[in-house]
Amino acid sequence: MTIRRLNRQHGVSYSLPFVLVIPFYLTFMAMTVEVAFLLQAKLGTMAAAHAAGRAARVWLSAQPVELREQRIRQAAWTRLASYIGGRQHEIDVAGPVPAEAESGATEYAQAAGRYLGNTQSDEAFLRRKYRHAAARAEVRVEVASNDPRAMIKVTVRFRAPLYVPVASRFLDPDMRAPFEYPMTATATIPNDAPLSESGTLGIEYDSDLTARGNLP
């Protein structure tokens, strides 16, 4: 009887290494999944910087100043929205959503809905994605000089959300909730400002022609 009981214990010694290794294996798998999410967020940040740079190339000479800045930010948010999630919880922990993002979210969702043929519920999800991008992204534009053909540098800073338990705590720089990983992307694009004395976008109509009704 004693011999049989001992035989039943055969192989028990292998369970100890398994128990010791499995936590490290699960942590490695969690880190792998989280890094994949971060790579996707990095691609979105780079695409947002490029989109904002292209918008700045056109809108930087427009008036008023508030309009040009809004258009540049909208370009970055629109591009970034397709790379991130749209759950309400993600928006709640991301921080305040800029007021200008509310109208932009509706326009983005309607345009994407027409293109993709989405339903009304899908449009609500798209609005949340846009608002999520606006809450987490910061856009800064720098111009090297007043030369109309000077280079434009656009920097997008994005606080990428971390999702996977354990891995998110290790990857967060301050290791505190809400878990986020800051990343930055820069795009440098030549300016396309009009070669005029004022340097602003548009045509300066002759006042005499306007008075005679030849121009609206």
C-alpha cells in the first residue's frame, strides 16, 4: 500500500518549477500585448503629426488665428481617432475634452458614417473616438522664420492609454492610475504661405470694383 501511494506522487517535483515560471510567463505575455497596443498608438501619433503638418501648411496663413489653430488640431484629432478606442471609460479617465471637439466629433462621425455605411450606434462610437483623441493629444506648431517658405515643425504629444493589468503599471512612468504612456511625434513640412506683402491667405479685392457691383 505504501509503495502505491509513493507511485501516485511520481512527477510532483515538476509542479514546483511550473509554479515558479508561470508568473513570469504571464507577465511576459501581458507586456507583449501592451507593447503591441503602444506600437499602434505610436503609428497613430506619427500619422496625426503628419496630418497636422499638412493642415498647418495650408491654414497657417489664414485669419483669424483661432480658426487656423482649430483646423490644425482638428486634422490631428481626426487622424488619431482611427488608432484609439472609443469606450466612455477611456474618455472619463483621459481628462477634460476641449469644447471645440464636440462639434468636430459630430462632423467626423457623420463623414466616416457616410464613407463606411455605419449605423447610428456606430456613429456614437466614432464620436467617442474623436473626443478621446482630443482629450489625450496636444498639438504644437513652430515656424522657423517669417519667410513664406520656411519649414513648419508640428509636434503631437499623445498620452497613450495602457490596458493590460500588471504590464500597465510597469510601463507607466509614474506607476499610478490612470495608467498612461506619453509619446511624441514630429513632422517637418515646408510652408505654403502666399507670397504677398501681408502674408495672409486670400485675394485683396479692389474697393472700386466692389463698389460698382462687379464683385460680390
